[in-house]
Amino acid sequence: MSAETTPHHAALIDPAAESNSAASRKVADIRPLDPKDVDGLALLAQELLAFYGLPARNQRSYMAHKMAEELFERESNLKVLVAETTAGLQGFIAYTEVFALASCQRSFFIQDLFVTRRARASGVGAGLMAELVRQAEECGVEQIDWTADPWNEKATAFYEKLGQLLKSDKILYRLAGSSLRRSMQEQKL
């Protein structure tokens, strides 16, 4: 699924998430991931896996260690914004910037957008998307792309509120695990 960015942030604000007296109140602080956040991000990642019914293959401490290593000690193209409240991290959006050769434009590809169960419908997801749109405008990025699971009706309803979306009939393919290793071995001939 793809969405073209627009300079209008209003489409990313959920009116239901705003209280009557505090329309300008921030639901969460949206900011770039900091090294001190990796344990909280690992906890969110475990909740994300549970949401999809997948087991966490690693303990949270190991996940936090690997996240710190990959995101802060190595050169990484993955960027992460987090949403923080007084209760801690409530969500994140992980994305990369890519350059499309055919269109000669830069775009963001969202790897994951996740909000904790307790913070859903509070405006945290809209805040994360609004900040990503703001960063796209600031960086001259003309497009934001992401995928969504067709069975996740709440996510698709959230995305539909963002504005006019360009949807794709493309199929996502993935080589992973034993299939990836087998393919690599077959290519060696």
C-alpha cells in the first residue's frame, strides 16, 4: 500500500482523540529513538510479535542489545520515532529512506507502525504519522509507502483516514530462513 505525502497535517489528526477542552494537547511526545530507549523498544517489539501471534525468539535483554548495536553502533538506514507518555513508550514507527531509480525521487518506506493496546485510539498513531509526514516535508521526500495486512481492519481503517491513498495490487514476496539459505545455495551452482 502506498500513500502520497501532502503538506496538510490535518488529515493525520484524529478528532476523536482530542478532548473538548484541550484540542492542542499532545497525546505523547514524538521524538527520534535514543539509545536509552532500546529496552522500551524491545518491549514494544515483543508486544508487536504477540499481536501477530508470533513467539519472541529472543529475550528482551538480547533484543535491546541487538537493537542498540544495529541502530547506534553500526551505520544503519533504519530510523525510529517513538511516542512517549508519562507511562513510558507507547508506540513507534520504523522506516527507511530509499531512492527510486525510475522516478528519481526519495521516499520513506515504513517497516512497522505499532501502538500498544492501551494507547490505541488515543492519537498516538496519528501523532507518529504526522511527525513522519513533517520529516518528509522537511527532507524533500515526496512519497511514503507501507504495507498492511488485509485482515487487520483497525489498521486499514486508520490508514484510510489519512487521506487519498494509492493502493497497489502488488504482491509482497519474502525469502527468509531456510528458503533464503536454500536459494543462496542453489544460486552458487
